Amino acid sequence: MIYGNRNAGQIIFRDETARLLEAYPDRFRLRHSLSKPGPETKLDSRTKSVLGERTTAGRVDHTVLKQEFEGQWADGSLVQHFLIIGTSV
């Protein structure tokens, strides 16, 4: 799942995505893509998708989509992807 927000304080589904990560640790990936992360935000600089949760700086663009949606699960099972797009209220 790629979840784009301006900063970490705007992530409104944090509890729900945490439950998904807990329920499906071997099948769920979550990338927070923050366009304006604060200085306190711990960022992940890896360019390959990883299991679990990570936070990167920047907007969701074709590079981010390619990094996250390419590849397969380690066990060879079917990969399912989700993308949430939102705007400020």
C-alpha cells in the first residue's frame, strides 16, 4: 500500500494500517510517501519495496509506483496492491 500525505501528522488511517501490518506480516507492505516530512520524521532511503512499514520523502509518482508494484512475494503467491489517494478537507 502506498499512502501519500504532506507529513506524518496527516496520516489518518495509522491505526487501521497498523492492524493490517500485524494481521498480515508476510503479505502486507506499507509505504508512507510524505511530500513535506518534518525534521523529526525517520525516513527510509531504500529504493526497493520491503515487507512491513516504511516512510519516504516525496510525492507519489511513476518512480514510487514502479518501486512498489514491481516484483513478487518471496513465496511466489499472488501480489495484490492498493493505492489510497486523498486531498485535504
